[in-house]
Amino acid sequence: MTAQTKSAIPPVTGKEAPAGHTAIEAVPLRRPGRLLLCAALLFLLFFLVEGWATNPRMQWHTVGEFLFAPVVIEGLGTTLLLTVVAMLIGVVGGIVLAVLRMSDNPLLARISGLYIWVFRGTPLLVQLLFWYFLSAIVPRIGLGIPWGPTFVDFDTNLLITQLTAAFLGLGLHEAAYMGEIVRAGITSVDGGQTEAAHALGMTRRQTLRRIVLPQALRVIIPPTGNQAISMLKTTSLVFAIAVPELLTSVQGIYSRTFQQVPLLTVACIWYLVATSVLNVGQYYLERRFTRGSLRELPPTALQRLRAALATKQEPQT
């Protein structure tokens, strides 16, 4: 009986084991295949980067010459402006569309569904061109009584400029996608919380603003960040209506110098820089709105740096 009891005791790792336990030395599992694969991938990556960086046809001196050119910086500013305004229109419009889509009123729900169907089902480039050539269908836009007198009217060409057409095309198209993202976030909140809020006397609007939306943001923010990054690159489509954003500015330069690849490299560098900034912003937003759902928040870059420095400065015993 005693021998069976001792054999059932699991072994313990370490130099010193309690009485009745067998001390063993844990050896990490060796994976030579994984090491070989990592080495091959690192070699391939180094080979590609080294070949790209040392290729004389890349003309890196031209890249450095035009990287901070005034026309390129101005185009970058237009790209960032288009991204911010379009995302604001998209987020606000998406919230409205999501609320209407989930409304008890069947007419409002169907109007929201029709909007999403139309704007998601047609290409963005077509929508941009439609807004740009709107004056061909509606020469003047007026305010007044339907089928009655018009109090004030405007020339459509003066009212909807190239930049305004870009705002409308990008923003209204983005609202259709954001409507589905917001609706998914709202439906992810437990319905019992809505019932409890109504039992406490909250109205539907108060429940949505104070209870549902703050919790739905945990689900909404990650795909919204992806949409913002996608919008930054999608703004390049406004070249079709001659808006001088980053890619259009770069195209204007290489159409005169015939140095396409170096100038496109300049555009790629600035797109990567802007995307990296948006990634950092998305990380901190996610970290901010996950408070309360995680026991410990993920560390920031500064906190990781401090931890690494503290580890190096610890005295060795």
C-alpha cells in the first residue's frame, strides 16, 4: 500500500525536492525544424531588402530630394484632411443608420437598409464621379416649398466643388459600412442590460447613450480603426476628380520628370508613416475602452521601455 502511494506522487522539478518526490531536470523541447524555417525566412527577408535597398534604379537620391517637397507635403495634408472629414461623416452617419436599422418603425428600418444596399453595392469611384458631375443632372440646388416657390438657390458647380465632392463620396460611402459595424457593436451588448435600464425608468435614447453605446465601443473601435486606415489609402481614388491629394501630387511630379518608381516610393513612405500613426492611435483607443473588461491592461510602449530598462539595471546576484 505504501509503495503504491509513493509511486502515485508526481515528480517535482528543481534542485531540492520534498520528501517522497523525485527531483527531475526539465529540458525544453527542441524544435530544429522551426529553427531552420526561421533561419530560411530571415535569409530570404534579408536578401529581398538588401536587393531592394542597393538597386541603383531605385534612385534613392531622388526619393530624398522629393520626400519633403512642398507639393508632396501639401498633398499629404489634403489626404489627411480627406481621411478625417470622411471618417467623421462615416461614423456619425453609421450611428444614425444603425439606430434606424434597429428601429421598431419598419419604414425607417427599410430606408436604412436601402441606403446601405445602394452605397455598399456601387463602386466608390462611381460615387465620386457621380457627385462631381451632379451639376449635369441638377444645375441648381434650391431651398423652398416642394412644387412651390423657391426661397434661395445655388449654382451646383459652385456649391459642390472638387473637394466637397470628395468629402461626400468618401463619407457617405463609409457611412454604409460603419452602419453595419455599429449595429454589430450594439447587438453584442446583452439585451438584459437594456431591459434593466428601462426598468429603472430610462428612455430609449438615454439607454442607448449611457448604457449600450459605451459598451458597444469595445466591439466598434477595432474595425473602425481598420476602416480609418483603409480610408487613408482609399483617398487616392479622388485623383479621378483632380483633387490634389498625395498620390495626385506625386503623379504630377513624375509626369514631368519621368521618375515613376522613386516618386511612388515617396508616396509609399508617407502612407506608411500616416498608417503607423493611426495604428498607435487605435491601440490607445482600444486600451482606453477595454478598461473594466480586463483585469490588467496591456502595457504601453513607454511602459515596456521602462520595464526593459529596469530589467537591465537590476544587479546580478
